[in-house]
Amino acid sequence: MEAIDLVLPHWPGVSTDFESAERNEKLRRETWKALETMKKDGLVKQIGVSNYNDRHLTELLEYAETRPMASQFEIHPFNTREKLVQKCQELGIKVNAYSPLGGKGNPNQARLALCFALA
């Protein structure tokens, strides 16, 4: 394999508690800089993010030399994330949905999980 097509850090931090905010910000920056180096070195073709919200994207764009190619987050009819989708579109960042059949907020979530388990 010559290069990985796309690399996305899965989550913008190591913890969601308030005390970890500064550490999370430092790790996001270090991770992005490492991904940019991997892209420059030809190890990966594209880099993006996963589970970044508006605040995380705004922060990233303050120091990123390379704009993320894609942003992956939960989006479906029960969780439309319209503002985040619009921001990504305005910035030229491709939106990659996970749980497109519904997850959080879907009244049929248990039924869908059973269908996928049986498939």
C-alpha cells in the first residue's frame, strides 16, 4: 500500500469532563500537526476529523495549515445538525454521516439495532 486514503481522529479529546478541556485542546493540536506531517510525507492522502462540533472546527482552523477534507459525525432525520452541516459546506469540508438510519432520538432505535443484529 502506498498511502492510506483518509485518516480521521475518532474523538476530539480523552475525556468530556471540564478538568480535561485544556489537555484535550493540546492533544487535538498535536494530533492535527502529526496528521499534517503524515500527509506532507505522503503516508496519507487526506485528513479529516470525526465527532468535532462547531467549536472544535473553529479552533482547528485557527492553527491548521491543511483544512480537513471530511468531517464525520452523527446525522440523520432525528439529529439533523443543520448548523454544523452548513458550516462544513461553507468551508468546503465534506460531511460524512454515521448512524444515517437513526441513532440518538430515533424512536425506532431498538428495532433498528435488532434488525442489524439479525442481518
